[in-house]
Amino acid sequence: MRHLLSTGDLDAKEAILVLDTAAELAALTDRSVKKLPTLRGRTVVNLFFEDSTRTRISFEIAAKRLSADVINFAAKGSSVSKGESLKDTALTLEAMGADAVVIRHPASGAPHRLAHAGWIQGSVVNAGDGTHEHPTQALLDAFTLRHRLRQGVGDLDGLRVTIVGDVLHSRVARSNVLLLSTLGADVTVVAPPTLLPTGVETWPCAVTYDIDEVLPTSDAIMMLRVQAERMQAAYFPSAREYSRRYGLDSERMSKLPQDAIVMHPGPMNRGMEISADVADHGRSVMVDQVANGVSVRMAVLYLMLGGSMEGAA
Amino acid sequence: MSDLVLRGVRPLGAEPVDVIIVGDRILDVVAAGTASATRVIDTDGLIALPGLVDLHTHLREPGREDAETVATGSHAAALGGYTAVFAMANTDPVADTAGVVEQVWRLGRETALVDVHPVGAVTVGLAGVQLAELGAMASSAAQVRVFSDDGKCVWDASLMRRALEYVKAFDGVIAQHAQEPRLTEGAQMNESALSGVLGLTGWPAVAEESIIARDVLLAHHVGSRLHVCHVSTAGSVDIIRWAKARGIDVTAEVTPHHLLLTEELVRSYDPVFKVNPPLRRAEDVEALREGLADGTIDIVATDHAPHAHEDKDCEWGAASFGMLGLQTALSVVIETMLTTGRLDWAGVADRMSIAPARIGRATRHGQSISPGSVANLVLVDPTQTWIVQETQLASKSRNTPYAGMKLPGRVVHVVKDGRPTVVEARVVLDGAVAGSRS
């Protein structure tokens, strides 16, 4: 694995290798001394052009548990806010010898550009680009699904996963549809027609406008964050109406199969896409997702920089 | 004794002849090898076309001389086979007064490689609120006849109506950049399945087509002529075809890049492919070629849009819209229209010289290759191919989408007003071969 830009670049074998590696690393770090020496002497830069404390911290912990040197380069308070371009920032990081750059950027394709414009030599991990993709989120979701519903082994063949919300603007949805379908899951996306992208019918998933129709056949349901500001642009009439038609409350939750799980990439809008009682329910796995995020990100950095596991692309 | 003889040229691909030039005019066209002069350019069967006319060029001066100047853009135009270009108004300051259009016109006269016809802004500052002093620009030394807010759409229907009406007094034309602004807020690429996958905000075809539909109806209502800039969708071609069938006085242009390139190139996220209107689907490219062949689309115009390196060497979202086009336009038209049999040389001459000169009222251009015509000519070798290298173009900028591509056809000589401006693919200034900028 040279870069991780899109989950569409992973085949099932590669994706499973990441999940298996994450499981091994999770077991190894499940000790009082959590650190492994694997990436000692390597430098990982977290280059964040958008605020995302959660994702940034997750990557930071992942890199530190592998003993890498970690540099956090946030847009605010740095030269980036003084008008330095992505290119100049990249050249600076290159000169400082970054082995991997973890980038979060508001522009779709910025990680792709960073990886392919010839500015840097190191590996690039997409930590969320605009409304494009967020591959490590999808990997941690796949890890969580496999751990909870498949005893932590194999692929997700036949698992029924429903993704609900602002698919149009969601990088989490894009990465998940690609990755989960590669792993064999049957994915359905649910949204009002205004929040579905053009061409969604060509995606490897089913599409419906009606959440109630798919609840009884969902082994897992993933609620996407919906920004209330979207109603300014007339994507839906009001937060209340969105919540009534697409929000997951306890009544809707009762229609899910007995052992179905509820997922959310965070941060949640309680009362909007998810009610507080559902968010705090025992079958809601948001805390697992966060914990698994560290393991999956360790696996990605390990496979990218460790080079000791064969078979990765 | 004549001043210049072009020996053995093939006008519009016909049998070879000698073209005799005296002063700025063609004196006679005689049997090949029979004319003599103080200066003879032996062309060995090159194709002769009337000098090309670009109705849509951005020369960036005044304001962005780091990206292009009237002089460097004129060099690129001459090397591309042009003898006249229309310089768009979205400079800084905007060309919305007689003073600015006269400045651009004068800079063109000083460079003297092509006739630079300034385009006047329709509205003050391109803001779409108040009409610019169209009449003052029309009666200035620059003799403006084409008015456009290009880069921005005249979206206010009432204002568009008034502009269409007002310019009738001096035989002007409104060249509309058809882009419904609310449907394209934050738009980055063609709206399609691909934009959904790439996570780039879509630019729906309907944003272009709805404005064209409105404008042809407005033009019909007030009896004015309308020109549609850079048509990019199959639906736009249909609407214009419908309007022409109804007798509405509308003309339209297509860019070379919309005749050749598709949105698939956006997969690279390389901003060299970021352009307004965006690259569309293969079906649109096909419809545009068909429309250009059957005359629904009247002309090819480059929308030559130079941008400083830093405005393209960045992430997609931060990059400027636009591509270079002057030096590659004829080759792209040969590739897409001539070698495919959709147009012959007479058709190429019509779409790239005669029709644009007529629309822009550039009366000294687009004339037939016959005695009495102004001697504005381009001589082309259709058998040569070349590989586009961005560092070897005359433009100050490098944002060509064709870098590395092999294209057919080379401009060998250009004669403007009876005087060679390009000889052996090099610009000539005051009779001497100038070193081309690299």
C-alpha cells in the first residue's frame, strides 16, 4: 500500500489484510505497555486543514503506539492561514523528511493531488477530503461490523448494512459504500432525493427514500451526520421534518432485527438524525467505532511504512 | 512588380495556385509557378485559409500581466494561425468604458501581429446590475461590436432584454456566458455520475440550457441578434437548432477543448482540466461535433484563458477555471472535424474565420482568397504532426490541457494585411524573424 486515497482502490484481499492486521495490533496493544517499536525513527505528519480533533487524535495515538515521531500541522495558527499553498506546505514537509502525510482537507481530491503532483515522496493517507472520501472511517466501520456481527473473521458477505442521511455531502458514505460492497455486504443508502448524488443508481448499493421500509432487513444501520444548515439551501424544509422522516428514534429502532447494531461516525446531532435514547442504547456502538479507529489507523500506517507484511499493494 | 507571392498554395485545399499580394490586398490569383515578386514564399502545396478569427480570447491585460499580455497573447494567436482576436472584457479594470477598450485596442496596434478587437462588458464591472456605456465603446477608436460579461452570466432577464435591444442601434451583439448562477453555486465539474463519485459539486447541463432557452426567446421577442459563448452540452445544441429553425437570429460557438476532451479527465483531480463551462460527457462531445458540422454551431472560438502557474498548481477546489487554446485550436479542429470527415477545408475556413469575422463585424477578415480581398491568410501543413509541450507555447502561461498529446496540422506561415507575421512557424516582427518566447 503506497497511499490510501480511496477505498475504491482496495480489493477484498487488501481490505481484509488491513482488518486482520488491525485485529493483531489491537491484541498486542491490549496490554499495560501499549507501545510497539515498529515505526521507530519514522515520521508521520498530521496535516489538518479542517478542524477535526477526533480524527487527528486517533491518527496521533495510532502513530505513537507504533513509536513513530508525530508532527501535528494544523491549518490554524500555522503558515497555512497566512496564505501558504498546499504545494508549499507539502514541499516544507518533504524537506523535513515526512515518511507519511495524513491529510484532512476541505477540497475533494486534495490528497490525490498531494500524492500525484510530484511534490512529495512519502505516503499519503486521506483522512477526509471535502465531500469525497474518508477511507479510514470506512475501514474502522468494516472492522466494527466484522467484530460485532462476524466474530472478527473473514469478509462481510451477505451482511445487510443501511446508511441513512446526507449521502450527497458525505465522504463517510462514499468510502463505506465502496468498501463494504467490496467486502460482500449488501448496502442500502437512504436519503431524501435532494441529498442523494447524481448517478447514485450506478453505485454498488441499493437506494431508497423510505427508511421504514428497510429497517426490518438491516443488520446494521449507520446514521450520517446531517448539518442543520443544509436547510438554508432547501435540501429539506426543517430540522424537525428531517428528523421525523429520517431520524432514528426508539420506535424505529424497535423495528430493527433483535441483534442489529447502530453506528454513527460522529459527531452526533442528538435529536436530529439520532435520538438521545438510541445514541445511548446498548446496541449503539459509537464507542467501539472510536476505539477501533485507533487499531485500523495503526494497521494502515504499519502496512504503509512497516513494509514487513507482504501482499499489500 | 508585386510585393509578395505565395507560390503553390492550395486555397481551401483546391489545386495549387500563386497568390499575388500588393500592399494589403490580394492583387491576383494565377496558375502555380507563374508569378514573380521581390519576395516569394514557396509553399509547396500548403493549404491556404483566410486568417483565423477568434471571437473569444482572454488576453488578461490590463490587470493580470503575469498570466498574459496583449503582446504574448498576440504571439500565441499569430502562431496559431490567427489574424484577429476578440479580447474578452473581464480584465482588471473591466473593459466597461471607452478608455479601457481603447487601451487594449492600442496595445494590439503596437504589437501588430493580429488585430485585437476589444469586447466590451455588458454591465458595469460585470456585476450584472447596470448597463455599461455600450454606445461609448461602440463609437470609440476600438469600434466595439461584441459585448459580453463572459465569466459571468447576464442572468437578470430584464437587463438581458435591454442589452439585446440597446446594441441594435450600432449593430452590436450580446455574447452570453450561459450559466444560471444559482444552479451552479460552488460548481466544480460537470454534474454526472462521475461528479457524485469524485465528490465535486456538480454543474448541471440545465444551468446552461435554461439560460440559452430563455435568451433565444428574448432575442426573438425583441428582434435582436444573440451570440452564445462556449456551448458545451447536447441539450444546448438542440435548443439552438430549434431556435434557428424558428428563424431566431442566434449564433453559437464551441471551444476546441469541448470538441475533444471529456469529464473523464477530471478523475486525475489535475486542475489543468478545470474549465468553465466544464468538460462534459462523450455524448456531449459527439453532439457538439455534429452541431458544428451541420451549422447549428456557427464557429469555433478558443476561450483561450491563461492562468499563472500557481493558480493551477494546487488542489482542484482552489484552482482557477480555464485553458490555453490559441496555438492548438486549428490542430484540434483538424483532429476532430477534418480527419473525421465532418468538415472539409472550406468548412474549417467558415467556422474559424469567415463566420466569426461576420459575427464580430471584423470586416477586414474572413474574406475569400481572391483578387481584391484583404490579404489575411494562414498557410497550413496538414501532413505534419506535433507533440504539444507547455513550455514551448508562446503564451505566458502553461495551462494547456493537451501537453504531451500528438496533434495533426502545423501553421507554417501567416500573412496579415499583406505582411508576413509568421514565417516557417516563427513570429516575424518588422521583417525580421523574432526569437519565439520559451
